[in-house]
Amino acid sequence: MTVVLVLLATALVFTLAALVATVAAVLTRRDGSTIPAAVGTAAFVFAATVTLACAITTAMTSVLR
């Protein structure tokens, strides 16, 4: 049961990170930047979202133990 919850949470985090990165790329393109700049922004936002999720998970794990 725990493995299923971990996999579900991981899938949710990556889906959310991809969605946020896509929105960031679209907003960057609408602002008038080039496609490589939009892809770079999307990659940065994706990495930041995944890093934030890892930090929150680490903090919650240390508190709940």
C-alpha cells in the first residue's frame, strides 16, 4: 500500500511540475521571447518545482518521525 502511495505522489508531482513548466513557457512566449528562451525557462521552472517538492517531502518526513 505504501509503495502505491509513493508512486501516486511521485506521478502527481511530476504532472504538476510539467503543467507549471508548460504555463511558464507559454507565458514567456507570449511576452515576446524566443523559443530557446521559453524552453530554458520551462526547464528552470520544472527543476524548481521538483526541488521544492523534494524539500517539502524532506521537511515533512523529519517532522513526522
